[in-house]
Amino acid sequence: MVRFFSYFFAVMALLTLSLKSYGQDNKTVYSCDPEINEWVKANLDKIHKMSRTEWLLLDEMKGRAVFAAFTAQQQQDFWQTKIKEVLALDWKTEERTHIQKLGNFFKEHFFIFSNHSPESEKVLVDFCMKWASEAKEQLGWDDKIVYAIVMSGAKVLDTKGNLEPLPQRSK
């Protein structure tokens, strides 16, 4: 399962880096789906005012593209809000402390949202890998809980890692 996490974090880091790297010109790519990509481009002003609550109303594919279009501040706020939501659940003291580590990391490392360099992506991947490993080894969490907290933008419903389903994509 460690390979899964390594692979997942690497893919997410590269995806974020590659999508954002095109942001310097008119060929910006937010989604591999041309329809979603065009929707994001047409709605950038609205997206740049979007909150996490509004993001949660989007289907998963559109949500990924919208997150890629968020400003660095929006991305940081998104994760800070999610961490607050997660901390509001009924965790043990040690678990709460571990979740707060994640929130502190996002707060202290704004550059991972604003500087999509290989170095900043490595800092993110390394931290998340260590955080996930500690959660599993020290707290006895399973992959579902770790995924729910650190790999999904969806709302975490409970301390077992159940997620509120995102809306289904309508054609």
C-alpha cells in the first residue's frame, strides 16, 4: 500500500504541476476533458470567488479542474477549511494532534500552493507520505481514513473515513 500512496502523491503532484504550468498563456489546461476545460475557462471569475462549500456542489471531474484553477490562496483556504471540518469530528487526542500537524503544514507552507516547482511538490509529497505512514503505524488508521483526510477534497463524515458523495456528473 505504500507504493499506492507514493504513486498517488507523485501523480497528483505532477498533475497539479503540469496543469498549473500552462497557466502563463492562453493554452491553459485545467482538465483533459475539453468540455470541462472550456467551462472552467469561461467561468474563471466566478471560480476565483468560489468557496469550499460551493466546490462541494461540483461533480468530481469538474471539482478537480476547478481546484486546479483556484488561486493559491483559495487552495490553501480550501485545505484549511477541510482540516477544520475534520477536526470537528469525534477524534481521540492523539488523532486530533496528528490532524493538526497536517493543518499546520498547509498553513506554514503556502509556497506549495503558489510555487508549483518540483522542489515544492517534493516537500508536499514527502510530508504527506510521512504523515500517512505515522497515521497508520502510530494511530492504527487504515487507508480509507488517510485517503479521506489527505487525498480527497470531499467532506469527511466520520472518524472511519466515510466521505459525503460528490454529485454525479450530468451529461
